[in-house]
Amino acid sequence: MQYKSQSVAKLYFIAAIGLFVAQILFGLVMGLQYVMGDFLFPHIPFNVARMVHTNALIVWLLMGFMGAAYYLVPEESETELFSPKLAVLMFWIFLVAAALTVVGYLLVPYAGLAKLTGNDLLPTMGREFLEQPLPTKLGIVVVALVFLFNITMTVLKGRKTSISIVLLLGLWGLAIFFLFSFYNPDNVVKDKFYWWWVVHLWVEGVWELILGAILAFVLIKVTGVDREVIEKWLYVIVTLTLITGIIGTGHHYYWIGTPEYWQWWGSIFSALEPIPFFAMTLFAFNMVNRRRREHPNKAATLWALGTGVMSFLGAGVWGFLHTLAPVNFYTHGTQITAAHGHMAFYGAYVMVVLTMISYAMPILRGRAANSNKAQVMEMWAFWLMTVAIVFITLFLTAAGILQVWLQRIAATPMSFMDTQDKVALFYWMREWAGVVFLIGLLVYIWSFFCKGEDKTAA
Amino acid sequence: MNMNARRLDFIFAVLLIGTALTWWMGETGHAGPAAVLGILAIAAVKGTLIIRDFMALRGINVFWPTMVIGWLLLVLGIIMGGYWKGL
Amino acid sequence: MNSPAIADIKVHHPPGDLAIWVFILAELLAFGVFFTTYVVTRMHNVALFDEMQLTLDRNAGALNTVFLIAGSWCVARSVAAIKLDHRAASARWLLWGILAGGGFLVVKLFEYSAKFEAGINLATNTFYMFYLSLTFFHFMHVILGMVILLAVWLKAHRGGYSAADHHGLETGASYWHMVDLVWIILFPLVYVMR
């Protein structure tokens, strides 16, 4: 570790992994409720499990991004963090707010929670992924602004690199687009229209910049390839991402009451969205092939390559599958979407955060890389989780295709619930794949506690 | 003036003539399969000249001219197919 | 001792930076998808497309083609000049190229304003949806190309490129030619062919 203040990243990484576990546990609960509808009812109803599953994901990824930024920015800027104390304080505020929110979800019925937290003052609740009560949302804004202030000041006082600038651009975009979660027009079309400005422009816009910056940083470190080369790729990827991603928002506007041209714009531009992901895959492999050093941390390199491949498959290929308007006419809101969501989130954002953790955590703990034994265990975790997510995706895709057929294409379409019964077998298989994923996650956590000979000291 | 510049000037002249031809075919209301073929042929010539001489892919590793000229011919081919089927 | 290696690189890589070529291929793919969609949609709406095409300003389209090929030619001459180390001439050619791009933008803006005054917008019909989207997407590329050329010109103007080192100039030039190349298809496709 070059700068003392980088150590605040550790807190964020640990909390992120903790929330990751919670996310997976609730995912398993929910997966089971797909086939055993009354499982844990009335204590954890499906809608609550789903809320915790998705919100925990978002929060732990945000924690991961923040940790990554706190680690990355001092090193890129060649200076200590502007205020490490502020970073620690914000961590606790964020963690407590997240914990209180989850407790609120679990203990109070959602409508009661809304009343309790002043949703009538400024209605913001009830929208998918943005279910957080008003105080939590305000807390997120405060934490994000203080975080951005801290990071931006650090960059301003130190060296300015392309990586830190792209990262800042992504993080500022993240904060700015979140503000649309406070805008709830009464008009349902407008409501959906701007809702996507948060949801879509996050995951298919600014988050990709964060992803690119983190990946570029780790690749510079583990491959030793010239910064110039890596930065050039980063610019190409960022430009392609923004052009395709921003107009690609149109693929959410097909059936919500917006003008027809969105079907064309959305189809064409989102059909091109795999390109930046493909460029990212090429980029990762190219850099590793041209490496100038053999970094002792093999696990981090594996995660970086995995991000390249899985983000292309999950976000690129599985996104493309149902992005064209004529296809989406039949597939929207089916398990095909769920299949895409699982692989894309894992392949792009989960993996890039784990790449960063894999690279930074050993250094934060005082060594260049973990022992061979720990790395082997971490790679086992990599394969278990990755293969499990591939199977989850395949089973959900199968369920989705069958669902589309039975419910929407067949001569005598079945009702939603009857269709769900027909695809139950795939839900069972998905659940078992989920169990394998959990095992992989436990192996991953175990690898942090695995003792063994350190190959090198930092 | 050197040879290279003279060549570029010559190509510019050819491109202008090609553009004038295309415009003239539009003005005189040329339509139908033969006109489409003619216009696309002009576009193919113009595009190839731009790729080989302006973009300077002449004499480069065969991969690059193949990709770009291949793209040009593919797109023109698709257009021709679509027009012939639609006409 | 390096000369064979340099010759080797020259033969293997296109002029300018490899990254810009990856970008150019991605752009070409994007426009390829756009053109294909146009053609397929036209197949199902031949009468509408043929009728609406006649309402376009073909003269403006042709004039703009001239602007773009002239711009492309100027920039090619700029690269040719720098290879002989004629720095001032190279910068001057570059400026002419940028001006040609400016001419394109002006003509296009007149064309757009005429259409908007006639009350045409994206929702008018499928043909106009394509006309506006395609040309506007290309319009943005002309602007981007001009911004790149302007950055290159600023350096060229200061004598920053030479016969030995004009990598950046070639990078900008390659992108600019791509913008021209795309229009070479777009003009006949949207304005002329029927």
C-alpha cells in the first residue's frame, strides 16, 4: 500500500461482501418462493425478499465502487486522500442507513414504512429498485456528495490521470442521475420515462465508466503494460459506451406510451451496446497477453479476464437477445429479462468489484498477493460462482422461452400463474444452481482466512 | 507538386464526377433496377477510392482493406438486395 | 537497425492509431446496421419512401457531398504535405478541410430548418423518422470529426508534426475520411435511389 489513507477502502470492501451474502441469502429465499409460494410466509413475503435482494445488490456494489475509488484515487493522484476521517464517517452513516432500511423492510409492512418515513411529504417510494424510504434516499445523496467531494478534492490536489477522470465522470454521473429518484410525476408515462434515467443510465451508462476505470487500473497494475496504451483503450470504450448506452435507453420506451420512433432508436442503438463490451473483452485479453511482468496475484488477473468475458456475455449477448423491439414485444417482463439481469449484474459489476477487492485486499493486509493456497481457493470460488451464474442464466432463459411461448405466442395462451406452474422444473434447477453459487461465495469468504506461506511481502 | 498529391487531385476529380452523375440520375428521374445498380456501382467506386487512397489503406496488411472494403460491398449488396426485392 | 521493423509496422498497421481504427470499425458497423434497417423498412413501405424522397432537397444533398469529398481531399493533401515536411502547407490544407466541414453543417442546418418549418418531425412518418435520425447521427459525426481536426490543426499550426512524426495527424485524418465514406452511401440511399 503506497498511501496510508487507502486503508479506508478495507472497511467498504468488508461491508460489501457482508451485504453480498445477505443478497444471496434473500435470493435463495425468493427462488424457493417461486416454487413454494408460502415459504416463510407471512414473515418474509415475496415482495420483501425481492426488495432486499435487489437493494442489497445495489448498495453493496455502491460500497464496492466507493471502496475501489478510495483505494484507486490516492494511488492514481499520488497523494493522500483529502480526508480519510470523512471517508470513515461516511462509511458508518451509509452502513447504518442501509441496515436500518433493511430492518424497516423486514419488520414494517411497506405501506406502514412509507407512512412512518414521511413519504407523504415527498412521494418517492414504491418504484422498483428505488423502494428506499425518503430518509434513506436523502442519506444516499449526502453520503454520495461528501464522497464525491472527498474524491474530487484528492484528484484536484494530485496528479490527474485519464483513469481517475473517467472514474470521476462515472461517479458524478451516478450521483446526478440518482436525483431523478426524487422526481415522481403523476403521469405514468413520464414516471416510467424518468425512472429509467436512474436505472438504465446507471447500469448501461455511468456505471460502465466506473467499470472501465477500475478494470483499466487493475490491468495496469497486474500487467505492467504502458499506461498510454491502456488509457487509449479506455477512451474508445468510454465513447462507445456513452453513444450506445445513452440513446439505447430507448429500449425501455417501447411499450410505455412514448412516441414510436423510440422503437427504432432503442432497437438500433441498443443492438450496438454489445460493441463496447466486446471491446472491453478484447482489451482485457490483449493487455494480459502483452503483460510485461508476472504479478504474483493470479487470482486478480483471473477476475479481470472473467469480467471481460462475462460482462460481454451477460450484458452484451443476453441483452441483445431481447433488445430489438419486435422481439421485446413478446419477451418484455418475462424470465428472459431475469436471465439477462442476473448474468449482466454478475458479469459486469459484481466481477469488477471482486476484481478490485482481489487485487487490493492483499495489499491492504500488507502483502503483494495472498499465499498460493488462498489464491487457489479464491479461484475455486471464482469458478463455482461463475459456473453457477451461467446455469442460473441458462435455466431462467429456458423458463423464459417456455413462458413466452405458453403465455404469449401459443394459439390459446395460458394465464400467468398457470404458466408459472409449467416452468417450475426450471425454477427448481435455478434454485440448486443458486445453492452452488452460495457455496462458491462461502469458499470465497473462507479464502480470506486461509493461512499459508506468503510468497512476497509488500 | 509530387506524384502523390497529383494522384489525390485526380481522385478528387473522379469523386466529383461520380457525385455529379449520381445527382444527374436523381434529377432526371432515373429509377428501377438498372438505375439502382448504376448508382450503387458509382458509390462502390467512390467508396473504394476513398478507402484505398484517402484513408491510405493501399498496401497495408490485407486485413484492414478487406475489412473496410468488405464492409462497403456488404452494405451496398444489402441495399441492392433490398431494393430489388422491394421494387 | 530499426528500419526493417518500422517498415514492417508500416505495412501491418493502417495509418494513425490502432485504437481509432477499432473505433472506425465500430462506427462503420453502426452505420451498416442503420442502412440495413432503412432498406428493410423501405421494402415494406416502398410507396411511402418513394413519395417522401421527392420532398427532400436533392441539390442540398449533392452540395453536401461535394463539401465532404472536398474536405476529405484537403485532409489527404495535408497528410501528403506533412510527409514532405511541408508543415505550413499541411496546416493550411487541414484548415480548408475544417472549413469544408463547416460548409456541410451550414447547408444541413438550412435543410433542417426548412423541414422543421414545414412542421416535419420524427413522428411525421417512418421515412422522415429515418431521414432525420440517420442524417442527424451523421451530422453529429461531422461535428466530432471537425473537433478532432481542430485539435490536430492546433498542433499542426504550431509545427507540431513533421515528416518523421505525424501519427496524430493521420489518426484524425482516418476518422474524417470515415465520415466522408459513410455519406457516400447515405446520399444516394436516402436522396436519390428509387
